[in-house]
Amino acid sequence: MLTANMHEAKTQLSRLVERALAGEEVVIARAGKPLVRLVPVVEEKPRRQFGRLKGKIRIAPDFDETPQDIIDSFYQGAIFPR
């Protein structure tokens, strides 16, 4: 843990930020008494909104009705027969 007094933190802020970003714990103190901890900001991922596309997607009634000749073309030369 690196502890820097207020005056040092003012003059060396960029260096202290780099050390905090590298994972080191940096504490800023006044007269030797710890006041604040310098930590990197972790951006949160936006929360998923379920049902957001409800009513915007349409699936055709015959979407799973594949003609037999197309199905057979997938099995031509296949290692495992169906």
C-alpha cells in the first residue's frame, strides 16, 4: 500500500493515478492520517432489458417446415447417416 501526503498527491497526481490503475492501493493522507483511497473507476455493463423486442419480431408460421430435398442435401456425404 502506498501512502502519499496531500502535498505529494498534488504534485504527483498523474503518477499516483497510474499506480492505482496498475492495481496498487494508493491512500492519500493529511499529516500522516489516511483520508481517501484512490481507486480506478469500473464501468458497469448496461443491464439487459428482457422483452425489449416484444412485438417487433415476427416469425412466419412455416419457419420450421423445410422441404425434404434441402434436408437430404445436408446428409449427402455425411459420415453418420440419419
